[in-house]
Amino acid sequence: IGMFLVQLSISTYYHYYPVYLEQQVGIAPKWTGLIINFGVVVEIFFILSFGIVERWLGLRMVIAMGTLGIGLRMLLLWMYPTEAVAIGSQVLHGPMVIVMHVAPAIYLNRCATDANRTSMQGLFAVTINGIGRVAGFALAGIIAERAQTGAFLYGALLAGVAVILFISAFRD
């Protein structure tokens, strides 16, 4: 449930961030790729440090803290639609990638046997990544029609609920 909420949350970013840069912040579309790739460069350092941090804190806290980073990023984008925040919040792209693309595979690999590992990963991909992304985009779209930056508040709230679930219900 927590990962599904995170997917709903980050769908806001993936689908509306480029529009946000242009329409809310006033950055020309030609800069969108460069700004997004700034987040990808920072993400590399999060991925390289994942093993060390996970040994110190455990997978549960890495996921909870990463989700907190997702929520913080969304909250900042909602509260301060400025160039500095729009670009600076890209330093929080790494936690998003860790939470949605690195940690789940590690967790599923630890839980699964050789006989069902592929099925578990496939089911996760379809239900969480697939359905979550489509539903997240649709829900964020409804909110963005009324207030574009409100979609980021929606994403922050979902991430906040997910953090609570990870801390209270997830076990390494």
C-alpha cells in the first residue's frame, strides 16, 4: 500500500514537472531536459551510497526517509514555484529513484524464492508501477485542472501517508 501511494505521488512529478517548469516557473522548454538530467546526475551518488546507508539504517528507514524526500520535494514545488526551487529540488531525485526502482527489487529478491522471484517482481511492476502510475496521473490530472501546483500538494500528502505506513508497518 505504501509503495502504491508513492507511485501515485511520483506520477505527479513525472507527468507535470515539465509543464510546471514552463507554465508556473517560466523556464523555456529547451531547458527541461538539462534540468531533469541534473537530477539524474545527483541520483548516481544516492545509488552508489545505497548499500552503505542501508547497512546503517536498514531498508525500512531508507525507504521511509526516501519517501520523506519525495514528499519534501513535492511540498517545495507546491509552496515555492520559483526557478531556484524547481531546479534545486532536483537534488531530491535520487531518493525517489531509490524508493521506487532500487529498494523494491532488493526487498522482493530477499522475500522471494527462486521459484517465484520473477512472478513477484512482475506482479509488483504491473500493480504498483503500472496501475499506480496510470491512476496517479489521472488523479493528479483532475487536481491539476483546478490548480496545477495543487497536484504537487496532493503528491506531498500521499508521500506523507506512505512515510507513516513504512515506519509503522514495514519490516525489514
